Amino acid sequence: MKKFQVTVNGNTYEVEVAEVGVGESTPVVASAPVASAPVAAAPIVNNTVGSTLLEAPMQGKIVAVKVNAGQEVQKGDVVAVLEAMKMENEIVAPKSGTVVSVGVAAGQTVEAGDLIASLN
């Protein structure tokens, strides 16, 4: 038996694999296909020239999006909620205006600097 470490989706597992000798035949066992993790679509940015861009201040997961494109917001209104390090952080509008586009969805992971929304 040979031991290997395998990392899958950030989890490390130690596995043992039997070594098959030369000339021996072994049955082939088909395994079920592994479902791939969902991939978030790239954010759609519409007409952001001259807009105020709200960017993620840190890496985390979007747990709620509180606005839609075309919606009016006031300075201080919550645009989205970002969970990072087990804390929920409200991302607020820095000024009053209209939401031009929303670049994230609930459940999506973001990196620092990723576009959350843009305002006019």
C-alpha cells in the first residue's frame, strides 16, 4: 500500500492505494461522476462611466443583496451584507442616487475590490 495526501476543495485527506503488480489484471471499477462546484457568473456592469463603484472591502461571502438595478437609495442605505471572519458587514451607499447595476448575488464569494454595485 502507498499513502498519498489529496486535497479536494480545500480539505486534505490521507488515502492508501494498493499497488498493482506487473502483469496482474484488476477489474476496472467505474466511479460516479463528481459534480463540479457551481461557478458564479461574471458580474454584469452596465453604464458605469461616471458612476460611484461600491467594491468589497475584504474577501468574504455575500449573504444578502438589498437593492436592485434602477432602485433609488439614500446615503447610508444598506446595499449588501458581506460575511467575513464570521461577522456580517453592511455595505452601505456612500451617497444618494440610483443603482445602475448589481454585480453580486447572495451566496457568492467575493475578493477584496470586487464590484458589489454601482450608483449614479
